[in-house]
Amino acid sequence: MNDDHRFFGHPRGLATLFFTELWERFSYYGMRGLLILFMVASTDHGGLGFPALKAGAIYGLYTGMVYLLGLPGGWIADQIIGARKAVLYGGIVIALGHFCLAFPSINTFYFGLVLITIGTGLLKPNVSTMVGQLYAQNDPRRDAGFSIFYMGINLGAFVAPLACSYLGEKVNWHYGFALAGIGMTAGLIQYVLGLRYLGDAGRNPAPVSSAREASSRKRNLVIGLAAAFTIVVTVAGLAATGALSVAVLSNAFGILLTTIVVALFGWLLFGGDWPPVDRKRLIAIFVLFVAACLFWSAYEQAGSTLSLFAERNTDRHWFNGFPAGWFQSLPALFVIMLAPLFAWIWVRLGTRNPSSAAKFSIGLLFAGLSFAILIPVALRAGVSPMWLTMTYLLQTLGEMCLSPVGLSAMTKLAPARVASLMMGVWFLADSIGNYISGRLASLYESFPLNWLFGIVAAFCILLGLGLALLVRPMKRLMGGVN
Ligand code: GLN
């Protein structure tokens, strides 16, 4: 693998994974650009005619679930099938999910959403793991490899709303969803054809070191499958009897997320026999985790609140009334433009490079500003598209400070024996953020929008400032890691 330089100086296998993730993100963001607008569109216009209250709750459940299922998805690959098969099966399930949405029926709509959450849970964490496995442990190209991969994500995310929202909003919602499915299928074909370039990456589950570990793996597998089966059957049964409304499910999901956070951090912070250095670092992880949850709550409103704002309050008369979903291409476009600049800035700053906590604080301030600028125009109609464009620019500036820094800080701070759990913690923050971003969109029709934007802005700015005050103590807690 090491002497393979066929893809921009990187192993050829990176091209396979780059295009797989490009097409997977194409399908994810293409569909997400349509999702809330389709749900709130009247039935006369081919939509579901849901009020924002219900549509926001479904958005939060769906996107929150997508990221939460990354945890079992990573576990299944590690323990049972290996990342390579997980990506393949995940991709197939995702494509089937989008094709379900291509049918105009409420049952296929819900079923399709469930399939996409399961498929993405299998695919997304594992395709990233395989990128890491393309390189030997100390290959200096590894970080650059991940940067190229991040470009793939955003290329897919940039093109998708342009194409799917045009078809979906202008022609027929279901054609837009079908296009997302076609994108995932293209990615799958490319993946299968390119498998031979992956070497041993993701070929097998993690090796077992002892007979005891092998048997505990089997036991975990049985427990995991039994738990998943029980949950699916119970939820499906309750839903069929009509006992489970969207509101009940959404509240239940909130309780589930809270329970996971309390149990996980309860154990990490108060249980475990960590040496003092590790215990301090775990406190630092918790602080960064809270900041990340809040950041994603603001950021992921791109597909919920801000999507409604694009449709209902923004002037879109150019190009014969361009689709509201087009705005969702902007964050990805800005990432593509800004990522190289930020990489250069961090290197350029050398020893004056701000600490992770400082970058998180700046990230939150940008997120806060992105909503603050919308307050004066929140109650107006026909607002200039410049406002949302500015909002997404500010959010992307925040993302550049927080997202790449976050995962790397988590992995550096984590005590060795819970290293892979930290990847999960990062996904959990995303899940919580997405869930909240949906709950906030639920308020769109019942709460004054200037207040809604104001509250999001205030939370982000206050926590951002609070974190700025904590930069020094955080440095002490992080003990040498910055
Ligand atoms: N846009 C990136 C992706 O889809 C990151 C989004 C996130 O972590 N919430 O992978």
C-alpha cells in the first residue's frame, strides 16, 4: 500500500472510498434538501401537508437517528463483518431507502427513512475507518488523505441539492428522491469495481487476541441482536396499533439520548479507575462535547428551520424562482473554498496556533453570529438571499474551527482503552445536535421567529464566551495535548 501514489499521490484505494462517500453524501444531502419541504408542502402540491410541528419532529428523529446508528454500525463492523462488507450492505440499504421514498405513499415514506438511517449507520463510520487503514501507522500522508476525503464529502453535498432540489421542487418530489437513490447506486457500482484497490483495508473484523475475547464477542453479538430485535418489534408493534405518535417517538428519542449521555459520562467522569491525568482529560472531553452538541444544533438547522426560512421568507425570484433547497449547497461550497485556507492558516500560525478549546469557542461565536444576523429580518418576507448566504458563510467558518479539530482532540485526549468509544462520542454530539435542530424547527409556526433565532444565537454566543474564559483551565486539564 505504502508505495502506492496513484490518486493525487495517495493510494488508489482512496479514490474508491472518496467516490463512495461522495455519492453517499450526494444521496444524503440531496434527500435532506427536500425532506422538510416535502413534509410541509400541501397535498395539492404533492407533499404530505404536515404542520411544522410534526415535520420538525420527524426531521430531528431521522437525522438524529442517522448519526446515533453510527455507533452500532461501527461495532458491527469491528466485531462481526468488517468495514468493507458493512459499507457494501449499508450502501445497498441506503439506496433501497431512497427508492422507497420515490413512491408516493406514506408507508413507503416512513419505511424509506428507517432504511436510510440503518444503512447510513453501517456505511458512514466504516468508510472513514477504512481511509485510515489505507496508510501504514506512521505514513505522513494520512492527514492529507483525510482532507482529500473531506473534499469528497463536500463535493457530493454541494452538487446534490442543486440537482435533487431542482427535480424535487420544480418537477416532482419523488423524482428528486429517486435521483438520490440513483446517486447511491452509482456509488455502489463504483465501490464494487474499486474494491480490488483497497488491499486489506476493512477486510476482516478486528482480530481477537484470546479465546476468552472470542467467546465474549459471541455473547455480545447475541445480546446485541436480541436487543435490536426486541426494540424493532416493540416499536413496529406499537406504531401499528397507533399507540406511537410522532410526538411520543420524538420525546422518547430525547429521553434515550439523555440517558445515553448521563450513563456514558457518569461512567467516564465518576466511575472507572482512571489515573489523574486521564480523569482530567475526560473532563476536558466533556466540555468539548457539550460545545459540539450546541454547535451542531445550530449548524444542522440548514435542513430544518433555515430550509423553511429559505422557502417562506426569502426572495428567490432569480432563475424563474430557484428552488429553496439550493441554499443547502452553500455550506459545502464554502467548505471546499475555505478548507485549504484554514489548513494554511493553522500551519502558518505555528506555535501561536490556538488551542482546541479556543477554536471551539471561536466556532460557537461564528454559529451564534450566523443566527444573530437573521434576527432583524426574521419576521419579514421576500428577504434578500444575501442574508442566508452570510449565515452559511459564518456557519462554515465556525465548522472549520470546530469540526476537524474536534475529532482529532477527542482521539488525542481519550485514554487508550476507550479510544474507539471517542469516535462514538463525537457521533453522539452530532446526533444530539441534529435532534435539537429538528425540535427547534417544530416551533416555526408557533413561536416568533426572531425570538427563535435570538435564543439560538444567545446560547451559542454565551457558551462561546464561557469557553473563551475556560481556555487556560482547559489547557491544564488537557495536560500537554492542545
Ligand atoms: N458535512 C459533514 C458530513 O456530512 C459533517 C457534518 C456533521 O458532522 N454534522 O460528513
